[in-house]
Amino acid sequence: MKCKLIKNSMFAGLVLFTFACSQTSEMGEEASMAAATGSQSEFGELYNKVMAEYKKLDSEGGAWRDTEETLEKAQAAAKKNDFATAMKLVKQASDETQIAMKQFEEQKSARPALF
């Protein structure tokens, strides 16, 4: 009985682990694909998308402190035609924005704990 329970538990853990490892964010995939080529048009498209999401999150009060600075550095790198660096920075800002959105939604209704 115990052996069967252990085997079932291990199988369930393996299935959950495999599922968790297979999940990726859509924005992260787009940024990774664009970072491989690093062209001006791809940078502009991804930058505008990330900036729109960031501004929306910032207006709600959930944006992280340094994400705007990262976007500014990406814009500066793009002006110097260093699109590889610019794409890397935009991907970083994209990841930060996605995590900040998730954090904001999870903690939106947080209240102080009462004794």
C-alpha cells in the first residue's frame, strides 16, 4: 500500500514538474525571437508594446521603480544603432513588466493583518 502511494506521488510530482517547466510567457517568447535578429523594426514594435503595457501598469500604481530607466537605456542604445543591446534591455523590461503585472494583480486586495 505504502509503495503504491509513493509511486503515485512521485508520478504526480513528475507530471507537475514537467508542466511547470513547459510554461513560458508570450511576451518573453516574442522578445527572445526578436533579440536573435535585433532589427530596427522589430525593436520598435516590441518597444512600443512594452511601453504601452508599462504605462498602463504605471497609471494603476503597479509599475516597478527601475523599469522606466531600462526602457530609456534601450531607447538610447537603439539611437546608437546597437539593436542587440536595445533588444536585450527591452526583453528585460518586458519580463519586469509581466512580473509586475502579476504581482500587482495578486496583491491588489492586500490589507493589513489585524490581530
